[in-house]
Amino acid sequence: MAFTTTVNLESEDTRRLAALCGPLDQNLQQLQTRLGIRINRRGGVFRLSGPAQRVGAGRALLARLYAETAERQVLEADTVHLFLQESGIQELVAENGQQDAAEAVAIGTRRKTIKARGGNQRRYVRAIRANDLSFGVGPAGTGKTYLAVACAVEALKKEQVSRILLVRPAVEAGEKLGFLPGDLAQKIDPFLRPLYDALYELLGVEHVHKHIERNVIEVAPLAFMRGRTLNDAFIILDEGQNTTVEQMKMFLTRIGFGATVVVTGDITQIDLPSGDRSGLVHALDVLKDIEGLSVTRFGSNDVVRHPLVKRIVDAYARVEAPRTGRLEQSAG
């Protein structure tokens, strides 16, 4: 049943209305498309029509976005996209109006507060906080690694752990890089750069380097974990789909007392040599009945990058459906 409501944002500041609507009303068009409603505007009066819950979400989003224009000259399309993700509207549409009414989940770091956007991100953060071992599995751009690093920084800030370890397998993504000059640190640095980027954004470059010098933060290739027992640490294994079965077993058996472990990966982007089984796919199958761990599975609706990324992920998923289906079936 269609529902109609009116939002009055009349203001003498026409700049704010222009910023809200975007060039050629592109922001309003994005809201209409993603919410599945109609928005008609006359000046600062907006008329919203459609299913009641979606119209209610649209009303709330318009008010939030308008408040955002007080400090912005331009309201970019990606900002509108992120507000839509945070609202959980994708789940509302996908689940026929059953919107996730959970409270907002925020992660406090030194430089900023990170808000989990959408139900899967909120469940993921809660799972990390509640379990010693958590898996985040899904396509690129869903925030798996970034949120895990943010949770690690928060745990360090609250003195829940004494150090952070960020780990990645040093696997070439379909390219042969050949001989890399420099010492060992310089050779492995390109593989670990995404983890450094997240740390720099959350802590600042100076603080990151100070923590690394004091061994409070360690960023290392997976091979460096062999033989170690990690106590009172927050450990993240990124790109877990590129571990072998033996490497994943080795990593998971490093868990010590007081440790929190997060494993992230995308089982549709495995860069291992042909014939090698992914350690992440194997672990999801082997550990599916084990208590004390959680698995959060992300989908294209959780992508928080450019909206085009979601459509790209969906397009590849349709083409690769038979292979992806077999992978997910074997993962349990």
C-alpha cells in the first residue's frame, strides 16, 4: 500500500538545498532508486511516496543529509551512498520491509569514530567483540579489513590487548613481480601496504611508526608466524583466501591466552597456484561446528565503495556462479 509524506526543508540558504539535491538532482535520483520510492520537489518541500517503511527511511535520510550540508559546500554521491548503507535500507528492501532495528555500532579510535554501516557490518563488529576467533568473508569493498583494524585499534586504546599483529600471505595477485630490490622489509612492504594505509588513517602516521618501533604494532607476512604463540594480542589475518590449508592451520594454532583473532577474505578471488586449496575455504568447512567462533558473510549489498563496485561484483558473480557455488558448498 502506497504511503505519502511531506518533508519541509524551506530555507533562505538556497546553497544547502542545491547541495542536498546534487547536480541535476542526482542525489535525489539515487535516493529514489535505492529506496524504491518517488520524490517530488517544489522549492524546499519534498513529497515522498511509496511503501511506508521506505518512505519513513527516506524522510529520515533527507533530514540527515540536509543537516550534513551545513558544513559541506557539495554533497557528493558517495556520501549519499554511505548514508544509505548506514541506514540498513538494503536489508529493508531485500527482506521485504523487515529492517534491522539494531542500535548503531561505533568504534572509537584515536583519530575518528567509525560507524558500522548496515546490518552485516554491525553483526561483524559485535561478533569480533564477543568471540576469540571471527571470520569475515565476502567481496571487496565491504569493510572487512578496515573494521577489523578499527576494532584492533579500539582494543589497544582500551588496553584490552597489549599489541596488534596484522598478517598477510605474500602471494602475487596473478602477476609475476620478479626480483624485488632492497632488504627483506622492502621486499614484503608492497604486500602489506593496505594494512599500513588503514592504520595511518585511524592512528596517524607518527603514532603508527612509534608503535612499530616499540613492537606494539607488528605488520608481517604470514610466514613469520610459524613457531610463535601470541598472547594478549589482537591478530588479523587479511586475504585469508590466499593461504594454503597448512598455512591456515599453522596460523590458527598460534592463538594464545587473551588473544582476539580475525580472519578476512574473499573466496571468489583466490590467487593461489592452480590445484592448491584455499586454507580459508577449508577452515570454514572444518570449523563449521566449532563453538567459540563466528562467521560473518558479506554480499554485494554491503559494498561501501563506489556504487558501481556493487554492480561489478554482481556481474562477476553471475558469470562465475557455478565455480562460486562449489566453493561456498565446500565451505559449508
